[in-house]
Amino acid sequence: MTSALQSRLAEADERIASAARAVGRDPASITRIVVTKFHPAALVDSLHELGVRDVGENRQQELTEKVGELHAYDDLRWHFIGQAQTKKARAIRAVATAVHSVDRAKLADALHAADPHGPALDVLVQVNLTDDPHRGGVAPDALETLATHILTLESLRLRGIMAVAPLDEAPGAAFARLASLAERLRAVAPDADQISAGMSHDFAEAIAHGATHLRIGSAITGERPHRG
Ligand SMILES: *Cc1c(COP(=O)(O)O)cnc(C)c1O
């Protein structure tokens, strides 16, 4: 199993490097997060053995359980990338290195209130690139308002912007819009220069449009087990 995993990881990293070089970017400026949702902690263990340090999870309970199982590793960085209920904010903050999916002031407030004087938590604003308001992410119109609010919360460090490409649009077009939203974000928060975008099927397009953090699941982990 590890050898298949190892070759998928190596292949993904090669594709990341060539996509970066194709647009004159340094591959070292890109963080590859392996999304391990639905997979057991043992997979994270195998990934760690292969040198992976950035992993992504989209559910608080699963995140908390895996961090508990793997607490011996103090060098893993856990990225929370899922929709979060406000009441889960405390549990997320307790273990996450970064939260990519902050899409409303209430969630930012809850993450801050969970540990207002603690070590700063890195957060990214998730924007909704679709026309469907039920999708995760703040509407592009409200980006600056949310970012300005987050900047008032001292225990949160606003690092950038995150999005998922819509299914019904070419990813390159969506990521081009994201790049311009990222520019708008930097106008109000100059240090927020991260762009979290790109999944298994669209990471090359994301790299071409400036992504700094890729969230790659199945291309590296193999097919996800089905949820019962
Ligand atoms: C699951 C997930 C990913 C990874 O998806 P793959 O298609 O398996 O690469 C990336 N981002 C988010 C927000 C996810 O939920």
C-alpha cells in the first residue's frame, strides 16, 4: 500500500513542479496539503513516513479523532478545510494549524473567542465562486467586510483566500476570478497573500493562477472510502 501511495505522491509532486515551472513559478513556493478526509489515521501515518507534513480534514469530529490518534507527531500541520458550525469552533481551534474555510463573521468570532489570548490561529477567507448561495464561502461582494472584521480579532491571523472551483465552469476561469479577489483582499490585508485553491483535478490551473496552497485528496490518497 505504501508503495502505491508513494508513487501517487511522487507523481503529484512532479505534476505540481512542472505546472509551476510552466508559468515561471518556484515549486518551493507552493504548499501541497494532502486531504485525508474519510481515510483512517493509519493513512496519515503512512504519509508522514513519506515526508508529508501538511494534511487537510473537512469535519471537526474526524479531525479531532485523528489528531488524538497521531498526537505523537508534533510536526504535522492540520488544515481545516470544511464547513464549520460555530459550536464546533472551539474543538477546531484546539487542534488546527490553519482554518481555510472562514466564511462569516460569526465563525471568525467563535474561533477567536475559543482562545482569545492564545497563540495566533492562521485563517483564510473562503469565497463562494458559484451563484448558489448555499455553497460554502462568503459572497465576493462581502469579502472586504468580512476581512476587515477578522482583522479586528487579535488571536486570528488572516493569511489569505480559499475557494473551490464550481463544477459547471472551466477551473481556469474560476481561478482567474479568485486571483482578482485575492488582490482585493490584499488591498485591505496586505499580509493575506495565500491562495488556497486546486484539488486533484484542477491543481495545475490553480497553480497557473497563483495558488500557494493546494488541497489534493484522491490523486494522492486513492479513492476515498465511502461514508457509512
Ligand atoms: C475533499 C476536498 C478536497 C480534495 O478533493 P480531491 O478531489 O480528492 O482532491 C479539497 N478541498 C476541499 C474543500 C475538500 O472538501
